[in-house]
Amino acid sequence: MIEQQKDPHAGQGLETRRRRAGYVGFLVGFVATLAFFAFFPGLPHVIDWGAILASVAVGGLTRWGCQSWTTRRAGQKAKHM
């Protein structure tokens, strides 16, 4: 039998996609939350520390969601191949 050789860089593409999805997800969540606090009617249109901390938290949650979605999506593609 022929042994299959493993490529040491095989998982690098998935990790790169997860990292990019995390960056984009964080930025989208952060900017969307800041825009909400800045422009939503009825709120004082002031960006204070609470709005910044909330934006960082929402950005982190969005980052986590995008990374898990990317990982799950890659797993589904691997099953169908």
C-alpha cells in the first residue's frame, strides 16, 4: 500500500479564512453598533465610553459568530466531497 503523505500546510487555508472572517465580522459589528448609538432617534447623539464598550462587545460577538460560521461551512463542504 502507498502511504498518504500529509501536507503540513493543509489547514492553513481554513485558518486564513477564519481569521479574515473574524476581522471583517468585528469591524462590521463595531461600526454598526457605533452608528446605532450615533444616529438612532431618541438617544443622545454622543459617543461615550458605554457606547464604545458596547461596540467592542458586539464586535467580539460578531467575530465569534463569523468564525464559527466559517468553520461549520468548511465542515459541510468537506462532507459533500
